[in-house]
Amino acid sequence: MYFLTFLIKNLTRRKTRSLLTILGVAVAVGTMVTLRGISYGFESSFVESFQHRGTDIVVVAAGQADQLRSDLDEKICEQLQHIPGVKTAWPGLLEMIDITRGTSVSSALIHGWRPNTPLFDDLTLLDGRSLQKGDPHEVLLGTTLASTLNKKVGDTIEMQQEPFRVVGIFRSFNVYENGGVVIALDELQRLMDRKGRVTGFSVVLEPAEDRAGTVERVCKEIETLKDEQGRPYKIMAQESKQYVSGTLYIQLAHGMAWITSAIAAFIGAISMLNTMITSVLERIKEIGILRAMGWRKGRVVRMILGESMLLSIAGGVVGVLGAVLVTRWLATVPEVNGFVRGDVSPVIMMQGFVTALVVALVGGTYPAYRAAHWLPTEALRHE
Amino acid sequence: MSESEPLLAALRVCKVYPDGKVAALVDLSLEIARGDYVAIMGPSGSGKSTLLNLLGALDEPDRGEIRFEGKPLNAYGNLDEFRSRRIGFVFQSFHLLPTLTALENVQIPMFEGPLRAAQRAQKALELLQTVGLSHRLQHLPSRLSVGERQRVAIARALANDPPLLLADEPTGNLDTRTANDVLDLFAALHRDRGMTLVVVTHSDEVALRAERVVRIRDGRIIEDTRLCTPRTPTHEIPIIAHAQGRGPDLV
Ligand SMILES: Nc1ncnc2c1ncn2[C@@H]1O[C@H](COP(=O)(O)OP(=O)(O)OP(=O)(O)O)[C@@H](O)[C@H]1O
Ligand SMILES: [Mg+2]
């Protein structure tokens, strides 16, 4: 008989309890992997959306944690283009907008872009045509949003009590854009009453040998730009990756994922602790027998910790598999699929397993200690 | 260790349990020679189990010391390891693990030994053959008769080839016939393998099978009688010999 066989026999003695504990760990690990998977997917989608378009630097208003509240003068764009080392720059206006669907309203991100900027090159038109300069009341819909709203090319959507005609349906490499609306920048400025204002700029640099150095220099120059009256703009320029991890939504997503995971892991550890204490208390006499047969304290500790590890590993496997399935499923749910990528990174799966092992250690250590420190004679007398 | 050195000795041991008002053992001294077969008798509560626990390193005396082969027990370092290699315990209520088969129960002490899983199973099989249970290998304790359970427990006590077997009322839960089977087994272990046996009992019949009877009352020895001279063991027969049919069968 292997030691492992003995541990498994001990666990299968109370099948329901073992299964419930495995379920507890699975829920903890699954919650963690799902939430962290989503929040990291969220971040990497954003990073990708900049990198894919070659955006090296993102320029937004300084001191504004909420990206959606950044508000800058569109004219800065021309100044950016004149900075040495900058290849091109384009403005963007990002808003959250309500789209009326009969009696209900759903929110979506709306991107205001200048027609003819390279941004449009990344949209694969599935149907219809792209936006043209001077088209009022025309929009492109991301494929996900189009199916959520059940709209086709030629249909009309209503935003801010104004009708807009859907001229094209696109697919982007970026899931958030797939869940959003693209509209001409000046149309969005008019619609939102933000004439000449934008959320920020994407800056593309000329290829340079010392990229990091160039990024740093250009960022400094951007931040010292001044308006016609010689007053400095309150703007912040950051490398795109750094910008993404600093945005409020990313941090919120990480923070929420982290806190919820921590609570789930804590509950998992408590349930493990409860299971293992009960299990040790009902086996006091058996532990006495093992000690009388010459088992060292260390082996009793290994037995109890081994049992909690086995439960945790089973819970970890179930939890990670569950998380992968739930994430895949979430990516197909219309209400959220603009925000969830269907994949979970292996790093986060590993974190899930590590959490399971921590749960085993936290939940198993005290019971193991209790079990090992009974005097053999006392334990044997126990009924 | 000299030839005359006792295998096991208690030197003026005292034991008072934390909640006990009276001392369970009072200044008790006892020597047990290698190869001896000792019965310990006495009324209930006289301290027999307490003494056996001290002799088997399951518990420690408050005063005095236990010596094994002339060395105090605490010189052996880890008492668990000492127990696993040198002591086999047999209890009145068998103390088998209910979820393990006979074959698995016998392997429990071997986890502290050098054997690998397959070797453990092989050795357990041989031990169960020795106690005459080769037809009950996969039975759970609940499906064995009480006599069979005690024989599994004896096989388990032999798992690490200890020189010393300590039994606390081993026949207390058995009827006369199965008790005799167990006593025959003890006699064979004593005779063929030269094991030293210490058996706590209330029964005169059990005590008469021993070579020496020690009577205890109120934690003190009141009588120590030798029934016959101990046979000096010639050699220890390894258990393998029985299994391969080279040695005499014990049952
Ligand atoms: N763990 C303990 N805590 C407190 N008192 C104990 C403990 N174990 C034994 N005693 C007491 O110590 C004394 C000796 O007990 P012991 O069990 O050694 O007697 P015994 O001779 O084995 O009796 P029995 O024949 O009934 O088994 C008794 O008075 C008993 O009540
Ligand atoms: Mg007793």
C-alpha cells in the first residue's frame, strides 16, 4: 500500500464531506481564476489595441484618473505632429452612450474617430461600407453590438434622441470595439456637445534605435507643450502599456478581482479548516493507534496535510476547469461579451493552483498540529 | 550490552496522572530478560496498563526511568522511532483501522521502515500467512471474527520485526477457543523467534502460559513468581523462513 492510497482511503470514508470541501475549494479557485482572468484579459485587450495600431504614446489630460473624463483641445494634435521623432498622431473621443431599444436602454462605448485615419484600417467590414467625411447621422456598429441590438446595415439606432443610420458592421481585433459604436469625430463632438474637444491622442513614433529613450524624450516634450497664450496644457503623456495599467477601469477591475478572490480564498480556507478539524477530531483514536505503531509526529502531520492537499488539488482542478468554461461561456453572453475575452492565461491558472495549495496549508496546518500533539496514550483512551 | 543485561528494565518508576489523586505507579522496579515471557496480573486499576505503556515508550514516567538494553529510553532520541523498531503492541480491543483491509492494516507500521510499497505488501502477506489468515487478506476488520481481528493485530505488531511484544489483555475480548489460538501464537513467537513477551491479563489461564508472573497492586509489585526457567533463545528466525516453508509454521 502506498502512503497516498492510505490518504485517499481516509478521504473516501466521508465522501459527501470530501466532495463538499472539494467544491468549496473549486468555487474559491474558480472565482479567482475567472475574475482575474477577466480583469487581465481586459488589460491585455487594451494594451493590444494600442500596440496593434503602433501607438507608442498616449496623451490624455493630466490628473484625471477616469479616462472617460479626460478633456483636451483637438488642436494639440497639430503640435504633436511637429515634435521631432513623431511620425503621426491622431485624436480620439471616447464616450459612454445610451442606445434606446424600444423601451429599454443599453450602454455602449462610442468611439469618435477622424475619417481616413489609420484607425479604420484595422476594422474588417463584415457588411456595408466605412464612414466617409461629412456623413452626418451615420455610424458603424461592432459585430457584437450589432447582434445584441439585432441591427443590420440600413437600420437605424437612436442615441441621445437622435436617429443614426447603420452604414457598416465591422469586426475589430479588439473585443471592446466589437461591442461599441464608431462614429465620425465631429459628429460625436456635436452630439455630446463637446465641440473641438477630444479625450486624448495616440502618438506613433518614427522607428528609432533607442526606442525607450525616444519615448521618454517625446513624452517630456509633449508635457511641456503650451497653447497660443503661452500657458502650458495640463496634459500627461505615457507609454501606451503604462497608460493602460494606470487607467481607472483597469485598476478597478484588478482591485475588484483581487478583493473578491481574497474573500473567496479565505472562505475556502475556512471550509478546509472546518473539514480537517472535524476529521481529526473524529479520528483521535486512530491517530493514537498510528502513533502507538511507531508513526512519528511528522508522519501524522504529513497525513493530515496530505489529505488537505489532495482535497485542494482536486478543488483546484475542478475550479480552474470551471473557470475556463465559465469564461468561454461569458464571452458568448450578449450583455457582457464586449468586455470578456474567452481565454484564461496559463499564468492565472497557475495562480489558481497556488491559491488551492495555500488553502490546503492554511486549512490543514492547525488540524495537523493538533493531531500530532496528542499524547499516544491519551488518544488511545479516546472513545 | 552484556549477556546478563536485561532487555528491559523499569527503575523506580512513578506515575501520577494529572487528574489522578492516587499514584498509578509507585517506585516500581522490574527487569525483564531477553527472551522472557512475563504475565502481569493485578486487580483493575492497579496500574498494569500504565506500566505497559511506560515499558513500551507510549508514555513517560514522572520519576525513575525505563532502560532498553541498558540504555535509558531518552537516549534513543525519538521515541516514535524506538517504538516502531523495537516494540510490537497488541491491545484488548484490537485497534485495527476500520477502513483498511487486513493486508493494509498490517502494513501500517511499515511506513516508518525502509520497505517500498510492493515489499510492504509482500511482507504483510507473509505475516498474515504466519498467523494463519492467508484466506482473509482483503477483508475489512468488520468482516472478520474477533479472533481473526486479534490475529491481524498480532501480524501488525510483527511488521517491523520487533524483539519485544507488549500485549494489554489480548484475550480480554475473546472466547476460550480463540483465546487459545492467540496464546498458541504467542508461544510460537516466543519459542521460534525468541521474542520477549509481556502480557497483561486478568486470566489465570493466560498467566499460566507465561514463564513468569508479576502481580501488581496499587502501583507496586507484590509478587514475582517464576513458573519455569526461561529457555535461552538460540537464534531469531526471520519471518521469511516461515513464509517460504523453511521454518516451522506457527499455527
Ligand atoms: N489517563 C489517565 N488519566 C487519569 N487517570 C488514569 C489514566 N489512566 C489510568 N488512570 C488511573 O491510574 C490507575 C491505574 O490505571 P491502569 O489503567 O494502569 O490500571 P489497570 O491495572 O490497567 O486496570 P484495568 O485492569 O482496569 O485495565 C487507575 O486508578 C486509573 O484510574
Ligand atoms: Mg488496563
